[in-house]
Amino acid sequence: MLQLDIRHRTGEFMLDAEFETPSGSITAIFGQSGAGKTTLVNMIAGLIKPSEGHIISDGHTLFHSEQSIDVPPERRRIGYVFQEGRLFPHMDVRRNLLYGHRKNPVLEFGQIAVLLDLEPLLERRPNTLSGGERQRVAIGRALLSNPNLLLMDEPLASIDVQRRGEILPFIERLRDELKMTIVYVSHAVEEVIRLADTMVILSAGQQAAVGGVEELMSRLDLFPLTGRFEAGAVLAATCQGYDAEYGLAELSFAGGTLRVAGPEIDIGTRVRVHIRARDVSLMLGRPELTSVLNIFEGTVVEIAETDSPQVDVRLDIGSPLIARITKKSMHDLNIRKGVTLHALVKAVAIDRRSLQGTNAASRPG
Amino acid sequence: MWALSAVETEAIGLSLKVALWAVLVSVPLGVFAAWVLARRHFYGHALLNGIIHLPLVLPPVVLGYLLLVLLGRQGPLGAFLFDTFGVTVAFTWKGAAIASGVMAFPLLVRAIRLSYENVDERLEAAARTLGAGRIKVFRTITLPLIAPGILAGAILAFARSLGEFGATITFVSNIPGETRTLPLAIFAEVQSPGGEDAAIRLVVISAAIALAALIASEYLARRLGRKG
């Protein structure tokens, strides 16, 4: 577990954060560029000294301004996967991997090489690797130093958009198979939803919120930070069936069953589904003939009005669901807090890429 | 006409010895000075930079005279060296090596400093997160990455040392077998009647050594490049 409480001033910029990250899971540091995410992880790594505060990892004090403790980076046992990989250009992949090698029965060289599919790369030079290969080597190199905590600073940012999906399963393996505690910096909502359990939202150096991914993603007041366009509820669900004839996965969650068009998912797999607010429509009365497969009854619990012609409506359907509708519709249907209505979610609207096993998938039960 | 006399062979050997020692001693100092100039920010940075580059702009005779004042038997540093270590540098080959080294130092530092500035400091930070202390980072990351610059600087300094004339003749004079390096020997032959043949032989040899040094540096740089 990492406990952090720091304040840092550089010129006009003030960074202020206080949170704890649970062990064996991924905590996302989320925010726009310039929010202070990289500065924050550099402080955890010991590459930047905070003005004041403390950083404690698994009970070891790494930094404490009042006690004048500042452990140098090489003694912090914190692995760091940088945005640009930072492989050593004068060494081949094998020597890069072994650079910080500390023997560990769990994270053993051959095993890491298999896990990250590094075997074919071992004799190659960093400048001959693709962006994705480079990041896999960087991850392996950090893991082989046997860290207590792994920092990943936008590890996908230097990779072509089309190839990012190739790296995500490897990061999921670190979480699920190695039970690594990871602090993952990102400004991409989908990465956070897919990988993280806890998230810390930074905005202009200030910590706007900290909490579970599902909880924070469903908070209307955080929509300006979690991304207006992509905003929407995140549901934890379990696959309970697959309709092969129509190619529909049936996912059960606290509010019922959600049918999603997409590839087959193993029954019992726990998934996290991101339902964007703009893909949800609302309806008074009982819908009858409609092409929409997913219809949930719920009560309006919150309405967020903005300057724009749209409003975000949060419903309780057994779990939170958010719909983005126009102000006109809200007035025409007289939607208020406490009103019961139906929410419609098109089965084809849900981003299939978000249907990946979450951390919970590997836990028994 | 191409047979070398004993005196001439001696001058060649002495030149190589002086230049090699000048380079050997100044490389570690140059690596340190280049690091200070490239990586440290402190009050007086510009002054230090100026002092290191002074030999480039100062007349060699002036520098030779300064060395003589400083390192002569009666000079403050010279007296100290003689009293504590029994070492005399004025009018010896050691003095010639010092004169050559000082004259070549700015060239050496410039080359190494350039390669320092090309080393990505973020790689050094990455090495530290992998458990390497400052010394290991220097040895395993910084040094290999600046090696081509050190090599280039050392070759340049070696060639410059072979050609050193003004500071040497002022500081350690032109003593056959002790301080008469190739340029000084050529000067002496040109000055004496009937010495033209000998002068031409030494000129050709000087050119050959310089060319060999350049070719060797190319070869080494390519090998380093392959490795690095």
C-alpha cells in the first residue's frame, strides 16, 4: 500500500494530493495534460523532491519533509515504466532487462520473458524495436528489479493508436497473475476503466476526487473532468450467457441483465461495462415495440444542468445509469428528481473494447 | 636520404611519449571538467569556461612563459613539487607533456562536453529507478554514451600535442633527447645549415603519424559505434 500526502510548488504551479493506493491492484492517476500527473509519479519515484508532505510505501517512509527523510530513487524499490520507454540505447534487450535485476522467486527472468513475450527480442537493439515492443521491454526491465510498486506513466502514449490494444493484456497480466500494485497515469478514460480499480482525479494540480472507478465515473459533478463526450456510468457485470445465433453477450449486473453485441465472452467472466450517457435515451411509460434490447426501469436521483442545451440525468436502476438528453426533452417529459421512467440502451452502442475482464475476474467467487 | 639518424628516431620516440602522457593525464581531468561545464550550474561557470578555453586564444609563448613562472624550480608550484616529491618538470620531458596537455585541453573538453550534452539525462534517471547509484549510473550509462566523444577528443588532443611548439620551447627549451620533440627538431634542422634533408624526413614522419592517428580514430569510432 502506498500512502501519499504531498504539496509541491514550482513557480505558479501548485500540486496538492493525498490518497492511498490499495495493494495488488491498479490505481489510476487521471487528468488532462498539465494536471501534474507525471510530476506526482516522479515524486513517488524520488526523481522530484516535493516541497512538503510524506510518501510511505508498505510501511517504509520514502519521503517525509518533517523528519527530513528523502530516500534516493535507487533505494526506493519502485519500478518505473516511462512514457517513452527510456531503454538504454547502447545495450541489447537482454542487457536492458538485466540492468536492475534483483533475484526474486516470483518474478524470475524466464517467466517474465514468457509473460511479456520477450524471448524473440532478447538479442535486438532498442532502436530496432517497435513502440509496443519497446514498452514491453521497459515493463520487463522494471519488473525484474523486483519492485514493491510499479509506476506506469502513460505507457501507451508512445504507441500507435491501433496497436495499443496489444499492450493492455500484458498490463492486465501484471495485475491478475503477478498481483502487482500499480500506479497508472493516464488521460484516457477507456484505459482507466479497463485497468484500474481506484482512481485519483487531478485537475490543475489539485486532487479533485479519489475513489472507486465505478463510483467516480458515475458522478455527474466530475463529468467535466472525466471527459464530457465519453462520460457515462460504469457497471460491474458478470457474463451469464452468450446468444451465439445473434452474437449477443448477456451480462448480469445489479440492475438486471444487459445484452451487448460483440464477440463471445466466457460465462462467469467479470467485466466492466462503460455505458456512455449519450447512448442512453429515456422514455415515460412502458415501451412496447422498439429495436432497443436493453430497457431498465429506474428513478431519477440527480439532474445536472449546464450552460449547454443538454442535461445529464442520473437514474437508479439498481446501480447508477446516466442519460444525456436535451433540455427540451427534459421539459417536454417533465423529468424531475424522483420520477420513475425507462432507460433504453442500444446493444450495439456499447464499446466492445470495454468488455474485458477486470481485476475481479481473477478473484474467486 | 630516407635513413633516419639516431637523433631523429629519438625525437620521434620522445614526441610519441610526450603526446601519449599528455593525453593519458588530461583525459580523466577533461572528463571531469566537461561534466562540470555541461551538468553543473554554479556561480563562476562562465569564468571557469573561459579559463579552460584560454590556451585556445592565448599566444603559446605566453602560456609557456606562465608555466615557467609557475612550475619552474623557483616557481610556487614548481618549488612545491620539488620539495615534496623531488620532481622537476621545467626543462624535462614531463614539462613538455604538461605544456602539450595544457594546450590541447580545450579541444579535449569541448569534444567531451558536446557528447555529455547529447546524453539524455532521462536515461540516467531511469537507471536510478532500477537501483543504480550515481557511480554505477556514470559507469554503465553515461560513460559508454560519451565514449565516442572522449575518443574523438583524445585523438584531437594527441594530434595537437604532437604539434605543440611555442609553449614547449618557452617552458622546457629545446634539449636534444629530453625536450626536443618533432616540431622542435624540425625547427632546429631548418635553423642549421644543410639540415633541409633531415627536416623533410621529419616533416613526412609528422604527417604520417598524424594521418595514422586519424585513421585509427575512425576505426575505433566505428567499432565503438557498432558496440554502442
